[in-house]
Amino acid sequence: MSTLLNKALLSDKFYAALQICRRARRYITNGDRALKDRVKLNPGETLKQESHRSKGTMAETDIWTYAVLDLSGNKVGSVVHADHTSIKGFNRTQSVEQRDANGKIVVDVTW
């Protein structure tokens, strides 16, 4: 029984380490600036975060959803930003998909 307990604790410790590593890399690389550099916004348009969720068995993928707002505050598009940190090797992959109000893809990039 102590073996099962140690494995459970190890996975919790690994999960905590993964979360710390992901957040540290995000702050170091300024992921928000990288997102804004890749999205195409017309003059006066802004991004407003709508939601955030984590995905994967160890929450290794963060997914943010943004609304593209014009000067009047009307929603004229949407952006989905995914940030994935691999469990083995801690390699990081990000992607952005931007759509206009009609659902047409404006930007679809991965880095």
C-alpha cells in the first residue's frame, strides 16, 4: 500500500513542477506579447479575454478564448490561443486561430 501512496505523491509533485515550469516559461517569454504580434487587428480593435481552460491528463494545454472588439465594443471576431507544454522534455508549442465575425479563418499559426 505504501508503494501506491508514493506513486500518487510523485505524480502530484510532478504535476506541481510541471505547473511551475509552464508558468515560469510563460512569464519569461511574455506569451501575451507573442500573441498580439501574431493576431491581425484593424486600427481601434482590441482583444478581450472571454475564457480560459486547461486540457490534458496533467493540464498540459492551456486554451484562452478572446473576443475581438471594435471601437464601439461590438464583437467582430474571435481568437483561440493554445499553449501546450509536453510532459516529456517540457517542449512548448503555441498556436493561434483568429476568425472574423462570419467564421472565416484570418490567422492560423503555430510556433
